[in-house]
Amino acid sequence: MPSPVDLGDKLAQFNATWSPHTVAVFNGNDIALVKAAGEFVWHHHDDTDDLFLVLEGSLSIDLPDGTVTLGPGQLFVVPAGTPHRPRTDGEAHVLLIEPSGTPNTGEPSTAAPRRVI
């Protein structure tokens, strides 16, 4: 019988930042957790939106027209093709939903490998 996914338990299993870890798959989409610290790179995803849901901490997402700042319980969807750069002053724990195999940098050659926990 399948068991529920404990997000706190999954987050405790890794320390790497900006390295998404898939914790479930839903209709061909990865449900992933990432620990964010500092700045990520400016990037975009040509064919997919990018959903960020902050679980803990604060995350800012720089966009061409300004910055969106999220706190715990808040989410934001970056539309496909939109350049963006997530960043944080401390550490943030973020849930991501994106099609399986989507490179986190937008480019397969520079993306973190897909990790499933």
C-alpha cells in the first residue's frame, strides 16, 4: 500500500542547495523539493511553466519586470519562456512542480541531475 510523503523527512535526507530532489510523480510531473540559498542563475524554460511553493523561509524571484517575494505558504508560477532568477538571503525550502525531466537551469548541459528520494 502506498504511504504518504513526509516532506520534512525528505528534506532531512539532503543538504545540497539548488539541487531538486523528486519526492513524487503526478501525471508526468515531478513533485520536487529544493533547498535554496543565495542566488541561482538567470534562466528560462521554453516550453514549461515553473511553479514555486515556499514551505519555509523566504524566496525572491527576479523577473524582467521586477521581483516577486514569497513567504511560507505562498506560491508563484513563472510562465514558460520568462527569464527568472530565484534567490534568497538565508535558506528556503521550496516545493517545485514541473514536467519530469525539466532541466533546472533550462539547459540540459548545465542542469543538476534528476534525483529521486
